[in-house]
Amino acid sequence: MGRSALIFAYDEPDGLRQVMESVRGSSVSHIVVAAGGGADTVEVLRSLASQGISVLFERERLGKAAAYNRAIGSVRGDAVVIVNSDVVVEPETIDLLLSSVEGGCDISFPRIVPDRSRGFWSRVSSVLWDLQDVRIRTLMGKGMVPSSGEVFAIRSGHLRPIPEVINDDAYIFARVAREGGTLCYLREAEVVNFPPSSPRDIVMQRRRVILGHMQLLSLGTYSDTSVTMLLSGKGVLLTVMLEAIRECRWRSLYLFPLLLLEAISFALALGDLRRGRSMLRWPIVRSTKIHFERRNL
């Protein structure tokens, strides 16, 4: 049984370095990097390739789904961890997710813990990830199918091509669940991400994500998200929000601006859907990217 890591990055050399350091500190034996970007990213990729890392350079930005379809043929072993380069993940977390898959789960995914240190708006957008934590626990308790992104481990047998969807992770989760696979939420495994830190960036990110879930619904692929919970009219979204506030009352302070921006994002996404706009190659939300001191690999 081998373990692989599949890392995705676009124009994020510092984040790529940081994630590579974590993956190398784990028990992963084979690493595939699918990345593109400017001169700094190319420099990192050349260094990685010279060290025997499997590098797939994206000369043209075609979107995550295209990069995923190209990269899955290069992985080895039975368990694969998929990592975006704009998060902080510890080697122990990677190993925990992979062990869970080897132990019987088809997908294992961690709790996303948002960084709240970059001002008011980062705290507003971080509440979305708090809601996601409650949402996942609520849905799994009801036997429903959650979705999550950023980092997850998966059985290699499930790595098959996907259509050109915006929310690739939600599509993969829904497909595995539909095929009878087991999804495991390892809440003790934590990954840090960096939510948008301005209203413009929050709307830019949420507009794309919401459009992605609308796209999945139009394809007949159901994933239990805030969008689908709202449209279903089953009251699950309200239950999630009330439980999140009950667990931590200060979250209520940020709900009004969050819901306002979410409503704006929803309206824009609905307009995008009606116009047939594609967001496969979305504008990069710079405030979500991590910035580390330059390191030599």
C-alpha cells in the first residue's frame, strides 16, 4: 500500500513551498504537483523536478477540473491526499487522513479552521467556515452528504475524470457518496485556511462557489451546501445557524454583514447562471493566499 499526495497551485510559490514541506514531513512516498504561474512559481517547480518530484506544469490556466483530470493518472498507491497550496496543513494531519482511508473510509476530510487575524472582514468571512463545521456535523447526523474542500484524502480507485465543474471537490464527494462510499469527517484533524479579508474579495469568492453549486444542481449532482439547503426549504440552514450561535455567541455579531454579502453573491451568481457565464478560470482572490518567508527546498 503506497501513499501519494496531489498538490494543486497556481501562482502561489510561497504557499507551494510551505505545503511541500508538510507533505515531505509526512509518510507520503510519491508526490505529484500540478501547478502554473509566473517566474517565481516556475523556479520552485524546476527545483522540485530536479529533486525527483513529479511536476505537471500548466502552461495555460484551464481551471482546477482540467488540472485534476490531467494529474490523477500520475498518482500511485491506494490512498491519496489532495491539497491546495493556500492552506497550512501539518504532516500529522496528512497521515491521519490517509490512515483513515486505509482503515475503510473512501474519503476523509478535516475540519477547516479559519485564520481570524487579518481584521474585521476576515472574521466575518471566517464565520462561513464555522458554519461549515456545524453544517457537516448536522448533515452527517441526518445521513445526508456534506462536501468540503481545501484538503481531503481519497481511495485512488475513486480518482476518475470529472466534467468541467467549478466546485470539483463537491462533485467528487457527491459521486463517491452516490456510489455507496463512506465519507469520514475527522474533526480532530485541523487545517488552517485564510478567508477573504475585504468585502470585494468575499463576494468574488462566494459568487464563484455559489455558481458552482448551482451548476451541480443543474447537472443533477446534489451536494448539501448552504445553497442547496436554502433552496430545499427544509429548514436545515436555519438549524445550522442557530446551533453555530449557540456554540459560540460572538458569531452573531458577524452574521448580518455575512448574510448581506451572501445575498449579494447569490444574486450575482444567479445572474451568471442565467447568462451562461463560466467561472472555471476565476479571478484570483489574493487576500486568501498565504505569504511566507522565502525558503529553499
